[in-house]
Amino acid sequence: MSSTTKHPGRPRQPDVDARLGSAVLSLLRSGGPAAVTVEAVAAASGVAKTTIYRRHANRAELLRAALRDAVGTPEPVPDGTVRDKLRFALDRTWSQMADILGPGGLAAIVMDADPEFTDLFRATLRPYDDALAARIREDSQAGLLRADVDAEAVVSLLVGAYLGELVRRGRVDSQWMDRCLDLMWAALARSSD
């Protein structure tokens, strides 16, 4: 078959994957992973179930593809002060929780309501956590932060600050990250800073 020979059937519509991803994330944010069924995604996206099954073998694969596309890979940290770099990396991590998971996905993870989904999201978020911890370790080794900083503990505290505020207030306002960084900075900064 030559490269110009067309395959029978309809041509693939380029916007279908975007519509599927949007529907999956909307359902996830509002109802958690249990709300993400092939039937619900078909109804929310306007894409036929047969088309979904041509692209994804099952619900788990559909969910994995939507998360992978939405989360992507961490961007390189831009130049700036140590605090600016830390804020940039933390912002990307918090965005995954707010913009990708939303209340429904976060509740499912906290309750471990769907262990397969919990593992999937943790694996998806891991590059962001790792990037944030690496940024802290690199700046510590360069003498820009305290030498004895426990990068993993700092990441857990900063991620936990988002969840704690969400539990306490039902939302996380735009100043909360800077307030958390201000408090954490006292523990991170070299004693001469």
C-alpha cells in the first residue's frame, strides 16, 4: 500500500481527544474518579462510545490519557531568586491539585476511594514533586539555603499546606502560597539571610 492510499472509514477528527480530555477532567473535578465512566464521558463530550473505545481500551486507559495530557511534564524552572524558583515549582505542583483533580479527585485521593486512581495520580504528580525537591536540594548544596534542609519534608509540608487550607476554608486563595512560603522561608534560609 502506498503512503497516499487512504484507509477506509471516517478520517480522525482532531478535536475528539481534546473533547474527551475536557470531559474526563470535568467529571473528575466534580465527582472524583468514580464519576469517570465511558458512558458519562460520551454524554459529556458528545463523542460516541464506539469512538472512545477505538481510542482507549477501557476507562482506566481513558483516565490515564487525560491525566497524562493535562499534567504534562514539569517546565524548566526560570532564572530568578531562590524563593522565586521555589514558588514557580510549588505553583506547578499546586496547580495539578487544583486544576486537574479539583475537589472530587482530591477527595478520592485523600480517602483512597479508588486505589488504582490514587496510584495513577501519584505517579503522574511525582515528576512535579521530584522537581520541587530537586530544586530545594540543589539550592541547599549551592549554599543558597540551609545545608541541613530536608527537601522531602519541605515538599510534604508545602503540598500539605494546600490540602490543609482547602479542608479548613473550602478554598485556597491566591495569597496562601506566598503566606506559606513566607513561613517556610524562616526554616529554609541560611542563618545569615
